[in-house]
Amino acid sequence: MRRIVKSLAIGLLGSALAATGALAQVVTVATGAQGSLAYNSGQAVAKVANEAGITARTQPLVGYLPLINNGEVDFGFSNGVEAEYAHAGTGNYDRAHPNLRLVGVMFPLRTGLMVAADTGIRTIADLRAKAGELRIASEYTSSTIIPFYIAGALANGGMTYDDFQQVPVSSFVKGIHALGDGLVDVTLISLNSGAGKEVEAKLQDRGGLQYVSLDNSPEGVAAFKKFLPAGRIVALPQNDNIPGLKEAANIVEVPWMMLTHADADEELVYRMTKAVAENNDALKASFGAFGNAKLAEMAPANAVPYHPGALRYYEEAGITVGE
């Protein structure tokens, strides 16, 4: 009897040590270059993960979704649209990454088409009426997801890039500054971004910036979602303190999400999801964008499957998945 009890105790101890070992190992959180959205997100998440007993280390990388898919990196970040494209091998990805799995939404990203306020363009219908005479930022060779955002916004108004004079730019920020420098008339700018504020100041003699308000009818939303299936159109009120909102506008919102891979340890992913979900004050203190996070909206519908460890937490916390 003593041998049976001893064997059982050893077995239970072994299981406990195995579980502890899985969590004690150093896990990598991929981020972008210093100062980027992914970098700031990763630093904040790694801090709360370490405080929750997960030994997490950030690793600045570019184009890391394939590394997550292959299990070479444990966690990383992506907007929900690009995650879907990467998983399926569509959009700006030429091959599928079927092992990508979702942890959950960190916070929403809001962006939209912008013009100088003195153009008189306020709505996507206004933009369509003047499209042929306008220059638009295009290509985005180092930010290949951005043209899909723009294409989705244009489709919302029954337009494509071909309706405009296209001006190639290399990056998202270059596209923003191109409007301030008078090189383009239309570009994509994130809500309240630093670069947007710089362009707002440059264009004061033209009334500053103005968002192009999208069509939130069922038909307009359906056209938009052909390019941005994980996105939605949100209505923002007039706000003189935010560039582009001198008038209320409907703009683009997509979820900024944390990802892992199919073979990631379930207990690890569960604890990481829990750490993010239950430490928003600490996350917000590290990176203000987490102040826009909503716990109830942490697990929206997406073509990328959620990891079982994340699902376990959401079930436990009573958070509905897939709405």
C-alpha cells in the first residue's frame, strides 16, 4: 500500500513539475522596431506577464508572423485583418500560415482616409465626386497591409485605386507626411497619431485635417468588409481636440490582437490570456492605448481559430467568443 501511495505521489509530483517547467521556460514575445505599435504593446504585455509568473522576453523582429506559425516565437501581435490574411494565405500573404492561433484583442485600432479640411470633402460620396482630380498615397512597399485598408475604405464608396492619381510611398508614416508636404490629397491616418498631429499643424492654413466619413449602410459595410473582413465602421463624435474630427465621422476600426501558435502549451496561453485580461490598469500605465481595451470584446469573431488555452480562460471568465 505504501508503495502504491508513494508511486502515486511521485506521479503527481512529476506532473506538477512538468506543468511548472512549461511555465518556467523563457517565452518570447515578438515586437516590431523600437517605438512601433507592436514594440510598445509587447513591452507592456511582457511586464504584466512577468509579474504573473511567466518569464517573458521581448524580441524586436520584422515580419514575424511566419515565425509564430512555425513555433519559433511564442507570441506576437497583428491587426485582425492581417492575421486573417496570413492564416489563409490571401491579401498581402502569398502562402497560408495554418498554425497561427489567436489569444485575444489588446485594444481597437482606429484609422481612416484623410484630406485637408479646405477641400470641402466630408463624406465618401464627396470623395467619389472629385476622385479623378485627386492624388492618393499608394503601394506602401514596407507596410503592405495599408493598401487593403485604403481599398476597403474606397470600396465603401464604390471606388478603387484606379479612380485616383496614385503616388507611391514606402511606409505608413511616409504616406501621412506626404499629405502634409502637399504630395498627395488623400491618405490613411490613424486616430490621434503623432504623425497625424504633425500634419495637422502643417496644414493649419488649410483648416487642418478632416476624416472622410464612410457610408455605414448595409451595402457600404458589405463592400468595405470584402477587403477588411475583421474590421468595422464606427461613428465618432465631433472633437476639436483630435485631428480630423472637426465634424463627426464614420471611420475604420480593426482589432489589435495577440497571436500564438497551435503547439503552444495550453496552460501557458491560459495564463498569458488571464494576465492580459485582468491587468488592464498596469497595461495602460505602460502604454496608453490599452486604455481603450474592453474585456467583453476581447474575443470577437475571426477566421483565425482561438488557442484552446485562450478559450479556456474566456469560458471561465464568462466572455462570449465570436460575436
